[in-house]
Amino acid sequence: MVFPKDELVPAFAFYLVSDEGEPSMRLVDVPDVDAAKTWAMNAIRYGSLHTIRFWDGVRVIEVKRPAMRQPRQKPSDAEERGKRMIAMKAKGMKQREIAAAFGISIGRVRDVMSREELRAREEAIQINRAALSGRADNVLRYSVIEPEADPAERDRLLPERVATLTSGKIMNVGNSGKVTLAEIEAWLWERGLCLSDDI
């Protein structure tokens, strides 16, 4: 098929690296680099592929299956204590009785319960952010500009904004490392996105 000069569809050369067997090459017509990344992610997800490298005419871009995310660690004792206190209050216990059961002051019971209630509300509103560890969340808070006042809207836009970051930019943030980078890559992968390439 021959396209008029102003209607050319870009073709990308894909180098497919499978988990077993020999690598192969394929030429795919897609409209732009983002569509090429999407094609590569789908090919990796639904094929037995580990990595796909494609050439956009200027540079080689690599899309690879990230390492599996580690399950979130079990809640800390403080989180468990807050949940137990809220459950005790729901059963009709007074704060004085809860304080006596835990051996702390009534004021401390109020603090722990209010912090746990706030955390539960934030997790319900910010589903994407709640799936991240504390360290990965802090790295992204430092790396991504979020001008919206509405937390739900910020959370909805977070994966797209993180996808504009590069691995180098994430690694340059203090307290970030290979484990944090791998977690963020896997988190994006679960949402059908991947990091931008270092130029």
C-alpha cells in the first residue's frame, strides 16, 4: 500500500526478546512513539516476551517487563493498634476504657484513632497512591507537580504524570534507589504505563 507523502504512517522496527527461544525482528506501523510503547507493552503482556526494543529513527527505546511487585508489608503495630481501638469504640466502649486496655492516656487514644481514621479516608480517596510504599510515595511527591486542590483528581492523574518521568530522574531523588525504582515501574505497569526514556 502506498500512502500520499503527507499521510505517511511511521513504521517502527521492533526487536523482540522472548523468555525462551531466539529473538526476532518485526516492522509495525503505528502513529507515534506512545502508540509504539503501548503496542510493545501489550506484546510483552500477552506474549512470552521479556523485553522489546524499538527504533524511532533517532534512538532505541526499550520496554521491558518489570520485576514483580513485592506484596505490601503487613501493617505496623501502630496501624493495627488504631484499627483495634476503632473496633472497640464501635462495640460501644468509652475512650477511658480503651485507654485503660492499652495502658495509655485518653488523649493518646484520641490521637491514634484520629490518625487511623484520616489514613483510612485518604486510602479510600487516593487508591493509586495507597498502592505505593511510603518511600515510593515520598519520591513521587518530590518528583511530580500536582497543582490540583482535589485529592481524588490528583490521584487520578498521578499515573500519567509518573509515566512522564525517567528512571534517571527518579534515581536522582534523595532516598531513592533500585528497589524504589523497581516498585514504581511495576506500579506503572499494573496501570498500563511505563516510564519515559532517558535521552
